[in-house]
Amino acid sequence: MKLSKFNYSVAQARKNMVRNGLMTIASLFTICSCLLILGLFTVLTLNVNYISEQIQDQCEIQLFINKEVDEARVTEIGDEILKIPNVEEISLFSKEDTLEYVQDNMFEGNEELANFEDDNPFRDSYKIILSDISRTDETVQQLENIKDVAHVQNSQDVVNAVISMSNTVKKLSIVVMALLLVVAVVIIANTIKLTVFNRRKEINIMKYIGATDRFIRVPFVLEGIMIGLLGAVISFGLISWGYIALTSFLESMQFDIFEFITYVQLAPVIGGAFVVVGCLIGILGSAISMRKYLKV
């Protein structure tokens, strides 16, 4: 397409948007609403996945050894643990280390704990990090079968709950997004349909003097794209402002239980998704409208 024709199409698209101001505003409002909800679910999904990964990375198994076991056997148990395929890394915590940690961090200044040095109530233990947390149950069984192991403690239930919540959020997001996209496409289609109806005489004249199908269609497609892009820009600005405000508030409240995705990480994903979805909504709405009401 020549530049002059493209400029003409852009100018016509702008005129159509102004001419059908109320429908354009209605379309913008609908697209912004859809994209805002889409953005909220995307932000929620990304952060749930991010937090889930953090919890999974922190998921570790604690293996406690029988009290009567000597140091040589403790070392042997460590070697046996490392032979299990799903074990990535282990760290030994001797009962002396555990007692010292409790004295220094939990009961500082408690003289009664000093009496436990000769009769230490704690056990030697190994902290175990797995390669694949989905095989936790299988690995725990293998660890429990090692001789002189008192018990094995793991946080798989917490991880499973987080993974389940993450999957639920993903499925719900897909359903909501699909419904919102359908609504937005219908609104855009109605806007373009109104434009086509208002310009039917002009279109017939253009057809009569030999204007090509493409020449007639392009302004309507551009109108849909421009409405979609404008809605995407507005929605992106609102989502960005809201996310920055929320994360700043949480930081001021010293909420550091979980780490959230930074805005720098989030912005390209949300921005790209909004532009693509906004354009697609506009193109689909235009295509549906013209296919049904524009006989060219």
C-alpha cells in the first residue's frame, strides 16, 4: 500500500472514531475494562507462580538420626543419602550445632540450657535439597529406609497446596480472559457496524467508481486497531500505577514474607500482552463487522 493511501486510511479511521464518538467511548470503556481484568489476573497468576517457585526452592527435607549413632555412622548416612538419585545437596547439622543455635538465637541468656551440653536433647540431622520436588514422596520413602534414621520431616503438603492454588488461578484466568475477549470483540464489531451503516452510501459510490475491496476495508480495520491500541495504553497506565502503588505500600509496611515480581520484570509482559490483545480485539471486531455487513 502506498503511503498516500495509508495516510488516507488513517485519516478516515480517525474521522470514524470522532463521528461515532459515543460508540468509540463505549468500545474504549469495554476494552479498558476487559484489559484491566485481564491484567489483574495476569499479575495474580505471575505472582502466584513466582511465589510458588520461591516456596519450591525453599522446600527441603530434614532427616533426623537416632541419638545413639556415632560420628562415623553419621558420615556414612550422609554418603547413603547422596546416592539417592533425586538428592541434589545435603548439609549436616550436628546436635552440638543445633544446641548452640538454640542457645544463641532462641533462649539467649538461659543458663538452664548450658546444663544440656553433657546430655544434649537434640539429634544429628541432615538438611536435604531435592532436584525434583514432584518426587518428594518417593525420595522420603528411600530416606526412611536408611538404617539408623529416626524420622524424616518435609514440607511437601505446603508445596502441594501452593501448586494446587497456582493451577486453579491459571484455569480461572483462562476462562475469565476468554469471556472478556468475546465481549470486547462484540462491542468493537458493533462500533464498526455502525460506522459501515452510516457510510453505506459513500461505500457504494466508492465501489461504483472501482475502489478495491482492500481500499474500502483498511480504514475500518485501522479504526478497530486504533481503538484497541488506545484501550491498551490506558489500561497499561492504570495497571502500572496500581502495581507500583501496591508494591510500594507493601514495602513501607515491611511485608517481606514473600518476594513479588518487580515492575521491571512485569511491565514488558503486561505491555506486550495488552498491545497484542488490543490489536487482535480490534482486528477481529472489524473483520466480523465487515464480513457480515460490508458486501464488497
